[in-house]
Amino acid sequence: MWTLEGLGALKPALVRRLMEDAEPRMRIQAIRASETLYKAGDRSFAADYAALTRDADVDVVIQAMLTINRWKVGDAAATTKTVMENNQAKGVQLVGTTMLTAGGECEQQSRPRT
């Protein structure tokens, strides 16, 4: 998958198939590889990222959250809050809180001072 990504030959169908792989680490790598396609304009991955925030594996959920936040997919903050409400895993809570706090700090820093 990463070889195909590096060659610019990665196809969405392959990535989506790997996002459903039984191995959580493969699902995580598929999310990461899909970022290249998303960045290139394939916004259809937004639905895949949202679905993966409900994955049974906490690490997959965290990677989906990180990707959604990094690429500002949909309403990233609202999605993060929903994930945190539905998944009480410590890692999800920590990453979600960090993203929401960092987002708030960035938003405050970009506001003009009066």
C-alpha cells in the first residue's frame, strides 16, 4: 500500500478494503495512506473516517480522530465531541481533550485583539 502511495498509484478501492481489514494496525495504516487521496481532493473519505471513529479498536478510533482533526474534515470539533461522548476509553478522552483545547487556543490566537 505504501509503495503504491509513494508511486502515486494508490486507489481508493484498495484503501477502503484495507480500512475493513481484520487487523487494527492495517486499518490504521489505511487511514494514514488515505490522507494522500483526501488531500488530493477525494473528500469521499470523510464518511470513512467518521465510520472508523466507531471502530472496536481504540487505536483505530484515535487515528480516525487525528485524521479528521488534521485535515479539518467536516466539523472536526463536533465529531471529536461526539466520539468522546460515545467512547470513554482514556486514550480517546485524552486525545479528544487535547485536540479541542489546542483548537480553542489556536482560534483565540487568530482573533484580533481589541
